[in-house]
Amino acid sequence: MKTIAYFDATHDLPEEIIMAAGFLPYKILGDVHTSNEPADRYLQAFFCPAARSFLTEAMARSGDWEGIILAQGCNATNRHFDIWKRHVTTPFLHWFNGPSRDDALAHRFMKTEIWRLINALERKFCAGITDEKIASAIRESNVLKRRLQSLSALRGTKDIPNREYFEALVRSMQLPKADAIEEVNAAIARAEQRGPFPSNKRKALLTGSDVTYGEFMDLIDEAGFRIVRDDISEGERYYATLIPEEGEPVDALARYYLTIPKPATKVGIRKRIDYLEQALVQSGLDTVISQNIKFCEAFAYDSVLVNNELKAKGHRVLHVEREFTPGPDNQLMNRLEAFSEML
Amino acid sequence: MNSNKTAPAAPETEQIRIKTVPHAKAIKWPMIWYLLMGQIYTLLPWKKTAWTCAGFPVELLWGFDIFPLHPENMATVAAAQKQSQRLIEHAESMGYSRDLCTYCKTNIGAVDTNIKTTLGGIAKPDIITCTNTICDTHWKWFQIQAEKLKVPFFMFDCPKIVSGTDERTIEGYINYMVDQFYDFFEFVKKHTGKELNVTSMMKASDDSELMSVIWREIFEYRKCAPSPYSSAETSASFFPLVVMPGKKIGIKFFEKIRDDIKKRAETGEGTLSSGTERFRLLFEGIPFWYRMRFMYDLARYRAVVTYEPYTFSFAPPKPFGKNYSESLRDVARVMMDLPYSYNLEKRIVYFEQAIRDYRIDGVILHENLSCRPSSTGMIDLKNAIQEDLGVPVLIIQCDMNDPRAYSEAQMKTRIEGFIELMERNRT
Ligand code: SF4
Ligand code: SF4
């Protein structure tokens, strides 16, 4: 299936429009096993390593894709766009400027940006994007989101390794939705056959920068924690909310993307804290692992206030800054283990 | 008005100095006015203040008779007063990462330790307003502080004009911005009880343009060789443009400076002593506020910074003599398209034009550890300038407010190497 790849800092790009245009939306997540050296020729080493990895992937793989879209999120998206434009070869490079606010004005602007994306795809690919095709893409997305919700619910009762859940999410963002639905169904079936939640593991909520590689989820597991709630994009942010299926589809998409669990890249830290508190209370949790990848400013800025508020509510919070590496991170492991012992 | 282009590079020990303009010290009057007014507006209960950031159109606040307090500016004061390091370290001890902007951390430390205004402290405002046009830091920082101080917060969400954005798209972006202006007016009214006085806002905008015009005129004179004015001085004197655009006391100060420079230009007098200017530099980025001697020390190598986009970017053409709705659209455009946050394609064209206009021999790019947004694209910028114009470019990694990032010996070695490179490039 022909692919349009995208770089969004969290969950910002209405991939349903790409689906309605007849393409596979593929979220660029980079590869932690590949050196960032190609991107580092243009992006300095003190920039977000995940974003450098995304550029490295795009430089290597853009020939496989019909086009690339970058969506407004953090400064890595808007400031790096020009660098992608210079150094990534692609027949179609589009800037999607989703709003950072979430009020009525932002909703109107989001709709304008969605229409601009539709027009750009139609101009370039004669895509014939109709309301019906968008509505159908929305329905398919929602089926996947519902299945992911079911898988997620099993995290607290069954023995599901952190990586297994995480990889189901990644595939949901990179495979055709029908294939992803099948895979998630299979994952649910497997999970239901599994034993109960392991007694030697502690339940925790994961928050902070998006996680783009499974090794980090393994590390948390090895330190004795199972993530049963989270607010990351390769997690609950992707499926916690469903896209409204009634009414005008562009309007519905605009509403959806402004009401998903708030990332640090959007205005509204209070809403982010509220989501976390609600998740902790709903699931009877009191343990939070907060992390940001080195040089991820948006989440690093939030972490102090967010974590202090959670602590003030009686939750136990560990904050760590992590390197972008698949290898063993002893320092990180020590901190996680010390946290576990402390609990 | 010829630069001495043939004399050999002077040894570093010669101690050539920057000659400040006669009215340089008059900057203290606008500064005193600003600090005093800030205190009066803070103390009187019926007066209101707002924290605001670079890139925010202060004229909007003047239209409400709200006094703008500038945390970034006060952070530079803390650095100049040798306070920034302890404030930054204080913020880090609160949990803020070593990798975050040191303006923000200076402010967080200043608020938490409640230091005096003269050392870089800042009063609690009535509202906090900012934009996301220049960086994520501005709004992340202001949002955190608004929560901490329990002060209402407003952010202008400025769409990004990336390379290749067409005019039709920009017009759509402007519509979104204009919607936000009206929202902002409601926000201010709700939280301060103040109504917008359109006439005073338009007057503030016109006066602001008058101030900017003088600053741009000053820059015209800087094209002369030898350069009559350098970055060593502009880094201090541009202050009124940021914090009090359009205020009479600032305009008067600029007029005096402009007249000093004009006189110098007419007599062929440079900021370096006669016949010693050899290298004309462009410096990109925020200066090292805790080590302002850096700019002065360049004189030892007969080098003078004749153009810096940083201070110039505070004087973009502003709406003048337009009607209300046209003005709002113009302000919106300026907010989204500041020279400091130009996209890469525009930035390259802009720099190359400045290099030609100011007859630049070498470019220093400050790769600022605090400021990823302004450091993005620097490698491409460097390559483009070198390839297109053959002008040497030096990237130096440092930080504008954190003395821990500055290594005296390393800086000296790099600058000396660069001077040699420019010398070789000439021959
Ligand atoms: S990890 Fe942080 S800095 Fe990097 S792309 Fe995501 S939000 Fe941006
Ligand atoms: S130094 Fe850079 S990151 Fe910090 S406030 Fe200024 S523009 Fe933003």
C-alpha cells in the first residue's frame, strides 16, 4: 500500500485524512539502533535525539514513501521542517499547523488546517477525498481505538509485558488499520490466556515524553514495574478518546484532536494534571514513573510542576531523564530499582 | 570613511579599545524610568502590570494602560549583576533540567528566592501574556509561573511560517491571530477590569514605529567603514526597544545616540581608534550577558561587530497611520514573521544581504545551549554563507546567561583561530 509518512511530536496529525486519500499513514518513530549521524550533519547533538532519529529515518527511507507531513507540536517540528525540506528527497512535503490551544478559535483554525491538508493531497494525488471516505476512515480508526482500549484494560489484571503493549501501539500507527486491528485482536486473545498480574511486579503509571523504542519498556519491566496506565502518544493518548462519528467529519476530527489527553506540547497543563490524577484514582494506583528524553524541553518544563502536584496528592513519583539508547542504562536502572525498593 | 583593509592584523596585546559614543551612559535614564514605573504600577492597586516576552506586541498592553514587565530582560540584569549562576542553580535544585533555557531558570530562581529588582528580581504581575512565536520556552515557562503565582495566563498561538508557505496560507494564519486579539481583549478586561483604548493603542503603535525608525537609521550608519557603533554598545542600548517601545524617554535617548553616530560617520570616525578597524563581523544570537567584555575584547584583534540580527529584530516595521483592523492584521503578520524566528530559507537570504550591506568579513554564530530554536538551522546557514559568499563562519557553543558554559581559554583560542582564518581569507 502506498504510504504517506508523518512526523508529529505527540498525536497531532489527523491520519484519517491520509487514509481517506487512499494512503497508509505511517508515523515516523526513528530507530534507536541506527546511528543519528546522517541527521547530525544538520542538527546539533543537543537537540532532541528522537527528532534526529526521525530525520535519519526519513533521509534513508523517503524513497519508499509518496510524501511526508510534519505537524506542529514542539519546536522540533516547526524549526526542523526547513531542514527536512533541504535534506529529505520527497515529492510531497506538507506543513500541518495544528493549533496549540484548544478553544473555539482553535477548533475553527484546526478545521482550516485540515481543509488545507485535504486540498494539498487532492492537488498532488487527485485523491478525491470525500466526506464519506473521511467518515469511513474515522469509523475504522475508532474500531482500532476500541480494541486498544480493551487491550489496555487487561494490563492491570493479566501478565502483559510492557513491551508487548507498546509494540501493539506502534504497529497501530504504522500498519494498515485493518491489519493493526487483527494484530490487536490477536494480542487480546493471547493476553486473555495469560496468567494473572505477576505478584513480583508493581503497577505504575507512565508519563512524560513519548517512548519510541521497546528497550525502554523492557527496562521498566526489569526494574519490577508494569505500566498499567499512561498518557503517552504510543499509549493512551492514541486511543483514550474516540472520534465523534456523527456530524460533519472534518468538524469531528477537529474536535477529537483538541480533546485527546493533553501533551506538554499544547497549552493546558491543568488538563494534563487532571487526566493523570483521574487515571491514578480510577485505577487505584499511587506510583508514577515520569520521564523525559534528554533535550525534550516541553516535557522537561512540565515535569516539576506536574510531579509536585501528584506528590502533594499523596502519589509516589520518580522522575528520570533518559538517553536515547537501546543499550543497558545502568544509571537509569539503578534509579528505578532504588525507587522500587523505596516503595 | 575607508576601513584600513591593508594593514596587517594587530597582535592581541595591542589593546585597541572600543570608544563608546558620548551619550552611551544616558541609557540609565530610560532604565531608571522603566524600573520606577514598574514599581509604581505594581504598588498602586488601580494600576495593572503584565509579564510579557520577546515577540509580544507591547503596544497592545499600552492600549490598556497596563505596564509590561519583562522576565527575560530582568534575567539579563541578573546576569550582568553576576547573580544568574546562583539563580540557575537554585532552579536546578528545584528539579529543572540542566538543559533548559537559562532565562527561564534565572527567573524561576529569582521568583523563588525573591531577590531585589536591581539584581534581576521581578514583581508578581496581574496577568501573564506571551506567544509561542519564538520558542516553546516562552509559553512553557510563563505557564508554569502563572500556575505557581496563581495569575491568569494568555498565550497567542502563532502559526509558523515555514519555508515555502504561500501568501494565501499566511492570510489564513492572520485570521486566526486576529481572532485571538479579540479574545485577548476580553481576557484582559475580565482579569484586570481594563478596557482597550483604541486611540492610545494606535498612538502607541505609531510612536513605536518612530522609535524603530531611529534604530533602523542607526543601523544604516553602521554600514559605514569604519563602523561608528558596535555590538558592544547596541547590546545595552537597544533595551528601550524591547521594554518600552514608543515611549518618549526612549525615543529621546535613541535620537541622541543616532546624532552621535551620525557625527562619527560624517567625520569618518569609527568605534575603534583611527585606522585600526580590520575585520567587520556579524554576530548572530544573544550575547553573553555575564561576560559583555567579549564584545569589547574583539577590538584587541581589530575586529568590530557591525551587525547583529538580534537587536535589529526588535525594530521591525510596525503599522503606522493605518486604521484599526488593518493595524491588527499587520501586527499579526509581524508577530509571526520576526527576523529572530525567520525560517531557514528566509534567514539565509536575510543574512547574505546583511553580509553584503555591512561589508562583513566574518560571521560568528552563537550556538546557544539555552536556545535550540535559534540554533536550529545554523549548520545549513553556515554552509550557505561560506559557499555562496566565501565569508568564513565560526560557530561557538555557549550560553547567554549561564557562566558555567563559558570557557575563557577555549573562547580565546577559537576567536584567534577565526581571526587567522579571516586574515587568510582576505589574502
Ligand atoms: S521527544 Fe520532545 S522534543 Fe522530541 S519530538 Fe517529541 S516532544 Fe519534541
Ligand atoms: S533564549 Fe531562546 S529559548 Fe530562551 S526564552 Fe529566549 S528565545 Fe526562548
